[in-house]
Amino acid sequence: MADLSEMLRLLQKERDRYVLEIGDLEQRLSFVRNQITSLETLISGYCLEDQSIYSQTHLSSLSAPSALLLKGEEKTEELPSNWEPQATQSEKPATTPEEPDISDIPKLANRRKPGTISLLKEFQEYSIQNAILILMRRRPDLHFQLEAIVRDLYGDKLTATQIKATKTSTAKALTTGAQQGLWYRVLNTTNVYTLHHEKGVTARFKST
């Protein structure tokens, strides 16, 4: 009987160990799924920006003289000394985005509390919400994801604890700004916002 009791105890202990492992694996799987969702959202936003940059770069490269490769040797096509690239009908001249008007965005009336995580120098005179508004006015057609906004406002040298704290405060500012009508939440995404309403893309009523 003693042997049976000992065997039963060992089997129960082994079972409990596997139950704990299942719990750990489920938590890990949930974390990984959330990370994948956040990364996919971030990738979709950057893809839109990348496509715009690629289009401008590709078009400008079409007007430049190209190198001719003959018999394995690189030879450059000789052009007249007065040659100048000609723009094609479909090519648009590159333009530098104008700095948006932010004169209506108020600055902080009081200094931040000691110990508060500092924003980048260009945003230090503004609240988090108004700093976000400045970012969105610079790129009014872009979809902004929480992690990208935190990086643009605070830089990329934060500790893990600082990242967690700034994500919380920035997410709160994004929610409040959407409720106030400063920007719109992008549908079917998590923590993604944009400055202008897009039918079928953003929530018509500002809400979380």
C-alpha cells in the first residue's frame, strides 16, 4: 500500500507540473499573438509611407543616365556636355513638405513635474496630446501607431520601464484626443489613429 501511495503522489506531482507548464505556454502564446497584431499594424502604416517614398525615388531615377554593360565591362553612355535630364509627362517634380502651421497649438503653461520622462527637445514645450497633434499635422495622410508615436516623441533610447510608462500616457492622450475630435481612430486596428476622417477606414465618431 505504501508503494501505491507513493506512486500516486508522484503521478499527481507530475500532472501538476504539466498543468503549470500549460499555463505558462498559454500566457506566452497570448503575448506572441498580441505582438504579431501590433507588428502587423505597424508594418501596414510603414508600407503606406514606404510606397510613397519608393514612387518618388523610382520616378526620379528614370530621368538619370544609365550605365551600359557590354561584354562584362561597365561602360557609361557618353552624353553631350549640355545634357540635362528631361522630366517625363508622368513625372512630378519632387517637393519638400511644408512645415505645418502650429501657431494655434498652445504650449504648456507650467513646467512638468520633476521626474517626468522628457519628450524630445522640439516637443518639450507642449503637452503629450499637443505633441501628437504636431506629428499628425506634419503627415496628415499617415496612419499613426502607438509604438511609432512613442518613438517619435521620446526617441529610441528609453529603458523598458520608461517605454511602458510612455506607452500608457501616450495611449491615454490618443484616446482623449479622439474623444475631443482632434483625430480619428482607424477601424479594425489597435491604437492606430489618423488626422482626417476616411469613409470606411476611420470611425466617424471619435471613440475608443
